[in-house]
Amino acid sequence: MNMRNTIFKPMALLFAVVLTAFTTLDKKQVDTDQSVINWVGYKVTGQHEGTITLQEGVLEFNKNQLTGGNFVMDMTSINTTDLEGDYKNKLDGHLKADDFFGVKKHPKATLVFSSVTKNEANYSVVGDLTIKGITNTIAFDLEVLENTATTSFKIDRTKYGIKYGSANFFDGLKDKAIYDEFDLNVTLKF
């Protein structure tokens, strides 16, 4: 028995060290108070911009290399920042209504990374974005410096069932048309 303990204890220790070496996954919670999601929507006669609150998020690293992530955005927080008063309230209400983001039925939007590839200065990310219960694959570049990750990308709202004001679905809109793509500019602190 003594010989068995002498052999098994070092083997168990070696197994624990090897297992630890291969499980260096580091999940970093995103600081939702310090992170910012800005949107810009375009129409024929101009643009509007605002914010969406990040409800929660995690970035996953292995040996300081980004390997994954997932995020939840609070769609009820859609806020227009370039208008004030009645115009702001009207646009905020319209963006939250069923013909846009339908936040009563779909209060959250999610993004889950499915693959991450390291490039020279940043990462190429492919993920599944779900808005209004509809999931589409998106691709974007993400730059990570120290405790901050930043990205900017376009989203085609019509792929998520948001067709209001789209010249691709409605005729005769002229200067009332709203472009299908909008921008998300994201700064994540972790």
C-alpha cells in the first residue's frame, strides 16, 4: 500500500498540473457602466444617433488571446441623443414600437461569438446576432488594447424584420426613406 501511495500521489499531482496548463480560459466580465454602444441611423434627409445600454457581457481569453464572447443589449434603453423634447420622445417611442425593434416582445438583443481569429493588430470575429427573435451571422473586426475592446460595424435592419421606411420594400417614399443599414460603434471596458 505504501508503494501505491508513493506512485499515485506524484501522478495525481502531474495530472493536476497538466490539466491546469490546458485550462487557462479567462472570462472577463464587461463593465456595463463604463461600456458604450452608440448607434447611427441614416435617412435620405440626414441621420439620427443615440445609445443602447449593454445589460451584460463577457469576453473570453486564453493566454491573453481573445477566444470568445457574448453580450446582451437592453433594447428598452434605446435613446436618441441628437434630439430633444417632443421630437426625441417621438423617435424613441417609434424605435421601440413593433414596426421597429418591438421592445415589449423583444426587450433584449444578443450577440454570441462563434469564431475569433487573430489578425496583425486586431481580431476578426464571426458571431450570431439576435434582434427581435431573428438570428443572423455577422462579421466584424474587434481591437483589444489593455482593458478596452472597440469595434464599429453595420447592421442591415431588414434582415431582422425591421422594414419600416425601407425603399427596398415600399414604393414612393422619396425623401422619407430610411436606409436599411445602421451603424453600431461599441467600446467595451473590462
